[in-house]
Amino acid sequence: MTEAAAVRAPGGAQAVRRALDLLHCFHDNGSDLSASELARRLRLPVSTAHRLARTLLGAGFLEQDARTARYRLGPAVTELGRLSYHQRGLHLAAPELADLTERTGVTADLALRSGPSAVIVAGGSVTPKVGLRRPLHSTALGKVLLAWARPGDGGLAALSPLRSFTDRTIVETEALEAELARVRSDAYALNDGESAYGVRTLAVPVLDGAGYARFALAVRATPSVITDERADWFLARTRECARALEVLLLSPAERRPPSR
């Protein structure tokens, strides 16, 4: 059987799915993982996890510490990540985000959706020691991506159960639906201590011509900085940046018509 045929076959498709799930085990930016730890996370026999890891090791998607035999992401992942970063034009967003940070004095982040998470791809929160994935339901970035979701992104049922991070986190689907209706009506999302106490975030969409959020753009600080009285000022600066990012990150055919 050819490699392509194996992938199309049920067994081949399952192997591909398991290999991808194994790579996703490294999302939390934690330490290197052993075969037994991978097996536990994947709920697979250790022998199966070890076989998958060795296959990914041979393809460069994982590398192994010669001393501890633990696995970490390999150079092929880095290469693909950098290629994707540039293909999406995200390197062009960095100066705009830096300018927004300088003008507002707060952290600016740009995110896109990946399954049940908002993934920060550029901005002040992108550091080697901080995880880049954020829950959709408890963050302003995530609410924007949910409120202007593209077809096929999946509904709220796919997010259940909604995890609580503080006593302000929305954990009921009906309440989240009402919150997203407010987000669409107000054209921005607010996270006021829902993901962590002492954090306030405002987010707006980077929309395409069909009205879907390709990205979410947020400014983040403390409630003493992003006050109720200054929220409109922060939103105006953030929306200006979002419109600039539409031009930088979307092709002419994908963009909204210019504002009049």
C-alpha cells in the first residue's frame, strides 16, 4: 500500500491523528516529556506512544535528549512554524503592535483561533516562558473569535464543559451566548478578571470582507489602567490598529471595503 493510501485508510488516519495529538501534548510550554508521560496524556499504551514518538523523531518533528531519553519538539516544527508565521504575514504585524503598545502604555496581543483556544501569535505576551494558548470562553481575545466565528469553527457545545478560572468566569453556555450577543452589539469584548484576578482586557476583531474574525486584537493591563472612563480611548486606538492589520494581513480580495 502506498503512503497516501495508508493515510486514507482508517488505520492510517488514526495513526496520523494520534501523531498530531502527540505533538499537541507540548502545547503547555512545559518540560520535556517521557514516553510514559506522553502515553498518560494520550491515554495510550506506553509501547504505542513510544512507537509514535520514534516515528516523529525520525521525521524531525521531535528530538530526544541523549541523557534522559525525554522528548521535545524538533527542528521540523520550528521550520514549519516560521514558514507559517511569514506566510500569514505576521512579521508585518509586529511594528503595528509595538506602536499600539507605545501609544497606550499597555500590552498588545494578536491571536487567531485553533480549536477550543485562542493562540497568541504576536505581541507582548509572546515570550519563551509564557504559554500562548488561551481559553476562548474566559478571555477577550477568545470572545471575539467566538462572536465573529467563521463557518466550520464549531459551536459552543464543542467547548463544554466551560472551566472556571475565577468567580467571574462564565461557565454556563446560555450565559456565554448572551455575552457573545453583547460583544457583537458593542463591537468589542471585555475580560474583567475572568481569566485571572487583576487583569482587564479589551479586544476587537480583525475582520475580513465576509464579516468573520481572522484575528483578534487586544490591549491588556490592570483595572487601574484600563478604567471605565478610559475604555473608549483604548478602544479607539485598538480599532485603528485593527484596521491597519486588515490591510497588512489580508489580501485585497479578502478585505472589507474602506471606511467612508
